[in-house]
Amino acid sequence: MERMKVLSIDFDYFIDATPEQTGFFPDGGREMGDSLNRIVWAINYATAKVNGVMMNEIHADMKKLLQVREILAACPSCPRMIADSHVHAHDFILEHLKDGQTATIYNLDFHHDTYAHGDQDLNCGNWLLRLILENKTDKVFWVNRHDSASSGKEKSIQRLPFKNLPRKDYDLIYICRSGWWTPPTLDNAFIRTLVKPTIKEAATVRIERGIDQSRDNTEFRDAVASFYEVQKNIETMPELSHGENL
């Protein structure tokens, strides 16, 4: 039986940010709800601005994004799913595997997603490890970045340079935004380059509700402005002298 060839794309791979900017990225942890996501990012944008770091100047690597767009355009009949979290890739792949079939997975991602934490609940950091441990893969390639965090102990995966990523013949494609690692001001690039073209050209696509809506909206910008004013005022408040009574 032929192996199923899977392309998994995490948008956080394309983030072009300075170390100063990434210093204000939240700790994604276990990915919590959208409302908390927006609040945390708004606070971090405001805190960064108080410290002279402009988060709205973070860009996406459009050169590589356009190359990925060409890959997607080359397989319009390939079933696809677009979601915020990578966690759903596990079940999406299992759903399309035939009995006795295994998957060759190409994971284009800032993270390797084979993290083994204390428990084994399925999450965005271990979905790939779970597939490996369940013997659902034959080969796993990680297309990582030069600054990707690595423990050196990733299980059963091979690093693959972006230039060597196959350009066609995929059987299944999964795309995620990873909102806890992707700044809201990059949402428009994500929607423009990956979401809308996929909706237009793919014969079969499953889309998480709201993934085609940018978090970078008036509500978010107003929240950033409010948190910025609060933090700026705190920064400029004169310190109380020792022994001064309130």
C-alpha cells in the first residue's frame, strides 16, 4: 500500500521578527481561548511599545510564503484543513489514513512538535510525537528555521532544508495559524496568502470557524492603546520616598 504524503504548515515558520520583538511573545503553553489570546497579545504589544519595541513592524517571510503558495496550487484536489491550533492535525491525518497505511509527514514549522511532557494529553506540542508513537508514520521531516528551538532529542524526525521540501504530489495538507505564537498583526498576511487562496482553489477544505477573521481589528488596537496608556503612566509615576506615608 502506498504511503500517504502529508504537508503540515504552521504559519509561525514564516515570522520575521527580531530577538527584541520575540522577547515579547507570550508563552503559548497549552493554548487557551481566543479572548485570553487577544488580551495577552494586547498587553504584550503595549509593554513592548513602552520599552521602545514596535510589534506592529513584525513581518512575514513573503518569499517563502509565495513558494508555499505554488506548492498548494499544484495540488488542488488534495484535501485540506485550516485551523488555529496544530493539535487537530493528529485526528485529521488519522481520519484519512487507510487501514494499514502510514504517513510520510513534512512539517513546516518553527517547533518540532514532538515534545514529551509529563502527561500525554494530545496538544499542539505533541501531536506529531503521538502519531510517531502510534506507528502511523514511516518518515517525518521537520523543515525548521535556523533559530528554531531544539533540545537535540527530537524523536524519529529528520531535519530538512526548505529548499529540499517536495514541491508536489501531496495527498493531504494541514495549515494552522498558531495564534499563541503568531502576532495578531500578521493575521492579514496569513489570511491573504494561505486561507483565501485555499478556500478558492481547493476541491475539499475544512475550515475552523473564525480562522478567516483577523485578530488585528479595532477592538484589538483599542486594547493595545489602553494598556499602553496605563503602563506609560505607571512608568512615569514618581517613586515614593522611603518612609513616606500614604
